[in-house]
Amino acid sequence: MFNLDALKRNCRSAAAFGALAIGAIALSGSATASPLPLFPFILPPPMQSAPPPVQAAPSEDESAAVEMPARLKRQIVSYATREAPGTVIIDTPNTYLYYVLGGGQAIRYGIGVGREGFTWSGVQAVTKKAEWPDWTPPPEMIARQPYLPRHMAGGPGNPLGARAMYLGGTVYRIHGTNAPETIGTHVSSGCIRLTNEDVADLYSRVNVGTRVIVLPMDRRADNALDKRS
């Protein structure tokens, strides 16, 4: 005879077993995804993200970089002259310095020259060379500009720049500059200035005793040399 009570008991047991199995599966899945902490009342320390990398500020050299016009960049050019190789020729009106190589060629550098009233011309010789030279303004310059320092040690902030070549017994020098934007202009008190990179290159080629020809403002280098030849 069909036992209704037994059937009910079996259904309840099956339902309970099914619920237990489903719970076990769910618990297993959640444990795999994210294991439960053994002590849920103890909170883990907050995660700390790494600080963003510090970006270095641009250097003064980078911020002060000046793009030189093509004509003022150091380059080897055709240059006809009878001056001996190693001679330095200052083309004042065109703001060029030529280092004669011979064979009809020269290295041409862009330069800054004396402002109006401070240009000069003549033939001198290099009597002294100095790296990162000290600067002692001559009395004439101090008389015009009393605020100038009486002496300044050599270094990156010195107006003479990285190198200097002293001309005869004059107050004039061929030197570097920390203001490359002045190359190609008439701005100095008579000295000849090049960029620090260019003056270092010239310095490596020039010796004490090198002949230096400074042309006047009213004559071009090629015309003057043709007349002298």
C-alpha cells in the first residue's frame, strides 16, 4: 500500500540535501573568488599608492637655449686670403671671425662686436690664454658704469664665459659669453665674443703669438684682404 507519510519524509530529506549542496557550492565559489578573513573584525591597513615620480625642473641651460641663425653657426667656408694658416681675422661689420685653414678655406664663427663708438681695428697677437677667466673691468669701463663689480671670479656667471684670449697689451679680448643671444650684434665695449662652445673650439686651435687682424667697420674682410695682398 502506498505510504504517503514516507513519501513526504523522503521529499523533505531531498530538499534539505539539495539546499545543503547548493550552499556548499556557493560557499566554495565565494571562497575561491575572495577568501573570507579569519578575523573579520580586524581591518587590513589601507593600501597606499606610490607617490607620482618627481619631474626635474628644466636647467638654466635648457631654458636659455638660443637657436643660432644659420649664418652665425660655426662652419667651414671658402675664404681666399694670403694670410698664413692659423691667422684670426675679425670681420667687424659682418660679425664674423675667420680662422684661416689654408687652401682657400677658413672656419667661420658668428661673433658679437663693439657697439657704436667702441669698435676698433688693427693687428694684434694673442699674448695670454685662460680657461674660465676672472674678470676685472678696466678703469675706463668702471668710469662709464660705476655699478660694475671691481672683480669677478671665473665661472658660469662671469661675462667672459668659458675661455679668453687676450690681445696684445690692450684691454680687448676674444672671449666667451653667457648671453648667446648677443652673437651677431654690436653690443660690447670692444671685446670680441663668441658662444662658449665656439670659443672653446677656437681656444683649442689658437696659440699664444697667433696673429689677429681686426678690420674696421667701413671695410669688408674680403675687400680689405684683397687690398693688402
